[in-house]
Amino acid sequence: MGTVAFTPVRVKDGAQLYGVFHPAAAKVPGQRPVTVVLLHGWTLDNRLWRQQIADLPERLGAPVQILAFDLRGHGRSDATRGSDATLEQLGDDLAEVIQQLVPRGPIVLCGHSLGGMAIMEYAHRHAASFARRVVGIVLVSTSAEGSSRTSYGLSPRLARVMRVLEVQGAGLLARSGAWRPHRRLMPLLAPGVRWLVFGHRVDTSWVALTASMVGNAPLCAIGGFRPSVDLHHRVETLAAMRGLPVAVLVGSADRLTPPACAETIARELPDAELRVCDEAGHMLPIERPDSVTDAIVSVIRRAGPRSRRTPRQRAAVKAVKAVKALKSG
């Protein structure tokens, strides 16, 4: 599948977002191919999805378009300015990127960690667009409950202390601008990266790629998004996904979004397919690429050729809108 780099998308507040678009190699007359939109995690970029982009067309055996873009403040996209480093903004960005780059046809959204949270914000803030366009969801190593269950592999008491220290430190980083002084330190920090985000079986190339992505993230993004993640709570919004094909994946050794996070999501989406990857950590698209690709394929096939929601799905979206209206009132 050839890679086409598109001109950065300029969103309403003037920020430019960069990504890569992989058009379908073949198209079926009279039928629009499904577009898979891939959203990476915090401090990462679109390189997270290298293996899925390479394997998905052949594994699916049908025309598919793939869009992987760098979230605001990450990769080649514009750095954040502090006030825009929020999950709400990422949800709005996703809505604009879809509107500009994938204006028609069915969409399957696949989000890792922060990217999964951005999908939830999109469903919450742009319910009509979500209902009209999205036919399937893949949530990888993510949470609908913010960082409340993040353990860092520590005891509950130490984990609470670590979360407080992390949020306080993030405030300092958020005011540090678009500098990347940590880039040169990543070889020294690699053992810590390996311990924090990977499971029991680790390849050095995985650590090198992850360190490269983290090293490319500016300090303002590393610190800026942390408070928003802490406040994230979109369990009720998951109702908008009921009736859709959904896959939820988590590593059994994930220290950042442990299996309890995935279990909460699965409870709200009883028809979702829950996959717990044994001895894997937080970086499933790299650690367990086949499992993630297979989940995307499964969701696309379960979605079939449909591009509109069923009555059950529309009812779920209406319920989310009603709850949102009550809270705002």
C-alpha cells in the first residue's frame, strides 16, 4: 500500500495537524471503502501504527483506506499552546480531520491510550457526526476513567502519590514550550521506558521506536495533556457505541491502563469483544501487532457494508445526548 503524505490540515483555531493517508489499492464500483482512522497515544506519533498499516489490507482482503495522523502537540503536528492541550480539543480536532479528509463513507476508529480517550470525546462532543459516520470502534490500552486506575506497577498508596507528583510535574513541563531537551537523554531513559510501558517480553527495536517517538514530543505536550487525562471520565459516553462492533484490547501487564480499565469499558458495552493479551504491556500495537490488526479486521467484517446506524444504535446516541443535556442544564 503506497503512502501519501497530505498537506497539514488547518483546523479552526489555526493549528496544523500532520498525518499520512493510505488510499485503497482497489475500489469496488458503487461502494465506498471503509476508512480506518488511527489515533496514537500520549507522547507518541503515527509511527506507532507501522505494522497495522503494513498488514491490514492483506489481512482484510478487501479495499480499505487508512488515515493515521499526529495528534495536536505530537509528531509533526503543531505544538500546543497550553490551553489547547485538552482531550476536548482532541475530540474537536478529530471531528475536523474527518470532515476535511474523509467527508464521505463509513469509518472505523482505532485509538490507543490518549487516542482512545480522544475518540470518546469525539463521541461526546460531536454525537451527530459520530452517529452518522462511525460503524466500528477499536479501543487499545485506554481508559474511560482517566488515570484513576493507573498503578505504575506499584502499591495503591504509592500509585496515588505518584499520580499527584506526576500531575504537579506536568504543570511545570506544560509551561516549558516546544523544547525537546529530553531527546538526547532518551538512550539513558530507555530502561525506564522499557519497564513502564512494555510487558515481560521486549524487543530492543520496540524500545528504540518508542524512545524515538517520546523524544520527538515537545515538553509542552508531555506536560500539557496530563491534567486533562486525570480529569477524563467518559463512562456514560460509551453508551453511544452500543450496537456498534467494538473491540477492546489490553495487556495483562499494562501498568498505565490496567485490565480493570478495559473491563469497565466492556461492562458498558456488553457486545464488545474483550481481548486480554497475556504478559503484554501498554504498547500493544508494537508488542502484539497481529492481535491489534486482527481486532481491526474483525470489527470491519462485523460492520459489513453498512454505513448507517440501526435503531438500537440511534437510541444509544439519543440517550447520551439526553444525559449531556441534563448535566449542562
